[in-house]
Amino acid sequence: MTDLEKTALPSAALTTAEVPRTVVPAGITDPVASARAELRAALAAIEVRGNFPRRIEKATARGVVRARAFAHRNPAGAGAAVVATAAAVGGLVWAIARAISR
């Protein structure tokens, strides 16, 4: 029996699409296979937590969806938010440029 066969889940177990990679599957009786599964889950959790570009991308996508939904519900409020944001960014750029020029 190969190492892959020892760590494989039973056919009745959940598929990888249903179980997150960061979860140790239940029912592993072999201590070596259990340790390997725990290590695999720990490394996956570290990757998920440490992959900042992916986390930023997902957060940006969520923000875009929320902004579009807000703009759809309240177009006047969205327009006011855009004008306020532009004024704030313009004021910040002006303040930085003025501080640098002095």
C-alpha cells in the first residue's frame, strides 16, 4: 500500500470541494497519515493567512460589489460619496504638495 493510498479518504467521505483545505479529515487512524494530514492543513492555513495579494484582491472585489449595490439602491448618495471622496483626495494632495513646497 502506497503512502497516497494510506492518506486517501474513504469513497463515502466528503470531496475536497466540500471540505476546506485547512481542515483535517476525520477518520484517519494511522498516526503517520494523521500527522501528514495535520501538517498539510497547517501549511494550507498558513498560506491562506499569509497570501496578502489574494486577500487584498478578494477584499477589493467585495468592496466593488458593495459599492455597485449601494449605487444601484441610492444613485444620489453614490454621487455624493464620489464627490466627497474626490474632494478629500484633492485636499490631501494639495496639503502634501503645499507641505513639500515650503
